[in-house]
Amino acid sequence: MDWSHERIGDILLREHLITEEQLIEALKVQRGSGRPLGKILIEQKIITEEQLAKALAAQKNLPVISLSEYQVDPRAATLISERVARRHMAIPIGYDKGKLVLAMANPLDVHAVDDLRVITGYEIKPVVCTESEIVNAINRYLLLSVEKAAESAAAEVEEVAVQKLKKVTEEAPIVKLADQIISEAVTQEASDIHIEPQEKDFKVRYRVDGVLHNVMSIPKKLQPGLLSRLKIMSELDITEHRLPQDGRCGLNVREKEVDLRVATLPGIYGENITIRILDKSQAIFKLEELGFGADVLKKFELVYSKPYGAILVTGPTGSGKSTTLYATLNILSSPEKKIITVEDPVEYRLPGIVQVQANPRIGLTFANGLRSIVRCDPDIIMIGEIRDLETAQIAVESALTGHLVLSTLHTNDASSALTRLIEMGVEPFLVSSAIDCVLAQRLARRLCEECKEAYKPSDEILRENFPDCKGDLVIYRAKGCRKCLNTGYKGRIGIYELMLVSDEVGRICVEKRSSEEIKKVAIREGMRTLRENGLEKVKEGKTSIEEVLRVVV
């Protein structure tokens, strides 16, 4: 086989996928970091993984395949170890006329071909695919599955007395099972892991894109060891089973830095454990990536660009409020501004920002922390949540005395936030003067781009949801494929309702009128409701009407 030594940059230039200027800049980055040129260009969003794969394949006259659509032979995949597969970023996927078909991210790597020829004893037939698909295949075929880990642990571990728990939690089967449960959750991009003891076994469920999915049932006799292992990892007391506990730990899982927030809750069949997964690599988003439309984003920019005032983000737990605040702080952060936050808990570490962890057990509440923050000369203050009158009053007073204040509040829509503050005991005239805008939000699952299916909605759906559209409207629905684990959805998108506190809205607020009356005025002034924003995203093909109706009343 003729393996030339032409450089990747030359190939991409010849294929007109990059310019010479882009190549020069990427090479500068490569010299400073030592990372592969192709990865750098992908991270800079100059090329895609697919474009890189096609360019390399064209150079060597090799086929390009998609592993999500390819039937991988597990026997071929397991001819090499996970370590070897990750080192060469290649995995065997089948056989063709006595040769081993090898999926490679970089077909120019002659050392990988030679190495795998020696290891497997087969002549190699290379094919090209993207690096992310190879990583997914390695995770799927070469790592011990959760089910196999549980079977292995069950075969080696018997019932143990409490005094032996610590020893058992350090044994390989239990360690491997705990690590694999967490590792597979990270691979599936789950936000939470739920471990729930039942009468005869205990269940593991992952929350993916806001929806819980059953993963497996684990033998009951592994319960003491596994739960104790997770408690030790998060520095909890393994001898305490009657009271709830919470802790956290940081791990490196499949080349990702993740924080785990662990909470225990005693139940009749044993302690339930919920693990929140915080992926540091996805901590900071841009507002556009979260789902802000151009119209909402323009209005929101006008508000957060002001030097003072208060911005409230509302919605139920898990609706993405903190993510929106983090994305906003990321825009506002600069050497000229001092930003201080008080949070419970601090979910993500933000560079250049002072973050305070609230701790009510020692008296560091939101209100106490906020009082101290105001004395530290901040320009911008972020409060994790307004929970009581004292916190609300300090936040409002801070907004009126030259600080930009960002916080969250648990209300169902934007207009209810103003009435909630008044019900807490904040004077209406202070609410109307301090609050600049309220952003209500929800999270809906994004339709999988690989398999979403176009269709024409029925007359009834058109009449109830799109009265201004005629029968030629085409929208999309979930179908399901291997890339989205047959759910039809991949990732989530924000649905927003932005209410600006205008003079008219402020006047109604001072008069202590209802949230419904405030809402009517805001709509008359141009506010689009959560439902309207959601249906707009349905028309854009980003989500389904069923998903919008699930998350928006």
C-alpha cells in the first residue's frame, strides 16, 4: 500500500477546506500546544470532523464510513485492548476477504497500521471515520459494560457486615462497578444518576435530556458495598444510614473533568443515592447556543449591558436557570469589573470571578453572604436563588445603589416574579424600580438531526397551535436512531419568555395588580410567551410540538 507522508495541512489546503492564513494561525497554536493540527482546526470551527475525515480518505483513496450506521463485529473489535485503540484512535470493526477492517481517524498513521497488523495477526484494510465515532465505539465495545461489571461483582462479593464495608469498597469488583456506572452516564451525557434500592434488587436510572431512563437492576447483595463506595468517594459517613447526607467529588472520566454532587436519602429498602454530574468541559455556553432567538437576545443584551439594576431568571428546578446566568456572567466578565457570586452549591468554577459557597450550617446564608459581598465593592453580584425576604430586600437595594444584580426565582412565568417578591414582603415601588427584566425559561429536548422526520400536522394541531399558518406547514417529529439511542432527541434547547419592566408594567406592579394583568400588559408591549417561543422553535425544526407541550403549560 502506498502510504505517503504528505502533511494534513497540505491536504486540507489542496481540498480548499482551509486558507493559507488559517493554516499559519493553526500551526502557531500547534507549536505552542503540541496538539494535532486537525483537532485545532476543528476546535476553531474552521473545518468539521467529517470534512477532515473525507479529505484524508480522498488523499489515500479510502472509503469513509459512519460507525453509527455500520454493523460492528464485536469479535473483531475485541482483538485489541482499549489502551491500544485509544493510543492509535482506531478500532477493528469487521472482516473483508480475510483482512481486518480497521476504522481510523488518521489513515496517514502508518505506525498504527503496522502495530495493529502485528497485534492482531491480520492484514489491515483501513477505512476512515471521525474521531468522535471511534471514541464512542471504544466506549461501547472495549469497555466493560455496567451489566458485566455488576455480574462480575456479584460473582465475587458476598453479604458483608457493616464493619467490613470499608474493606469491600476498596476491592476491584465494587470499584469497577461504581466507576463504570459513572463512566457510562458521562458517555450518555446524563445529568443525573439515580440509584434506588428496591425490595429484591436496586435500580440504576440515568436522566438524559431531562428524562429518566432505566439502565439496569443490580443484585441486592451488592447494595452495601456499592453505596458505601460512592459515599467514601464523596467523603460521606458510611456508618450513617438514618439521616440524609450530601457531598461532592471531582473525577477525570474518559478524558473529561467532571464534578459529582452526591446526595443520600434514607428509604424503606435502604439509602437512595442521587448523583448530579457537572461536566466542566460544557460549563460555559454562549447565549445563542442555549437557544436564544435574535429578538430575545437583542432585548436581553440591552438589559445586562446596563451598569445597575436587577435581572431575574425564573423557572422550575432543572430548567437551566444557572446555565443562563453563567453564560451571562461569562460575557460580562472583564478585568475592569469585579464580579462576586454567592451560590448553593457552586456548580462551575468561573475564571476571574469571586465565587462564595453558601453554607447555612455555619451561618453563611444567602442573606449573610450578600451583606458581606456588598461591602467588598463589587460591580456585579450574582445570587444563586432568592429564597427569603431578607435576601430579596438586599438584592433589590443593591440594584438601586449602583450594582448589576443577577438572580433566580422559582415562579412559573415572568409576570409572577414581580408578584412573588411583593408577597415575600418587598415594597412594590422598590420592585418596580429595581427589576429591569424577568426571563422565564424551560428546557425542551432537541430533535436528533440525523433522524428527525418531516410531516404535515393535522388540521386540529394547526387550529390549536398555528392558527396563522395554512395547511402547507411542515414540522418535524422524533423518530429514533443509534446516534440518539432511539429516543429521537439529542441535547436540549431553551424556551424563553422575556418581560421588560416598562413604566406601564411598573405602575401596575405598584398598584399590586395580579400577575395575569401584568402579563397582559407585557404581551401588549411585545413580550412573547413561553408557548409562543416554543412553537416558533417547532416551526424552525429544532424540537417537536409534543416536547413543547410537555414542558410548557
